[in-house]
Amino acid sequence: MASTQPEPKKTISASVSNVGQSLSSDQSSRARKYFISMMIRTLCFIFAVILPSPYRWIALFGAVTLPYIAVVVANAGRESIKGKAAIFADDQKQIGSK
């Protein structure tokens, strides 16, 4: 007779490939991206002074819009939602409910 042994429980462990960047690495990367964007903005201001009229407006447009773009790029980072993560809880409580 063959005896059947219960199968051991399967455990879920985190894989090294699932782990993101460290916080200090992520912050320095975002700061570097923001710094580069601000240097490009500075160049746009310099070009707005040096270049003739049609190109001046393009450089000025870049100098005005780059802060918004730089902030959006710098803030895009660790807060991404992966997989089937729930944004809102389904079991919301209401006032007076138990």
C-alpha cells in the first residue's frame, strides 16, 4: 500500500528581481534628472537673449514649460501601482454603521 503524505504548504517569497531601487539611489536619480532639466532651462533663457526673433520665442517657450516637465519627471518614481493592487478599499464604512 502506498501511503499519501500531505503536501507541504507553499510559501510565497520575494524575488530579488521584484525589488526596486533603494530609496537613496532613486532620490539621487530623480535629483539628477531635475538638475539636467534646469540646466537645459538655463540654456533656453540664454538662447532667448542671443537668438534672433523666431528662434527666441521657441527658446522662451522651452524656458517657460521646462519647470513643469521637470517636476513631473522628477516626481514620477516609487509610487507606481503594480499588478492587481486595489486603489480603493471595497469595504468602506459609513457614519452610523457597525
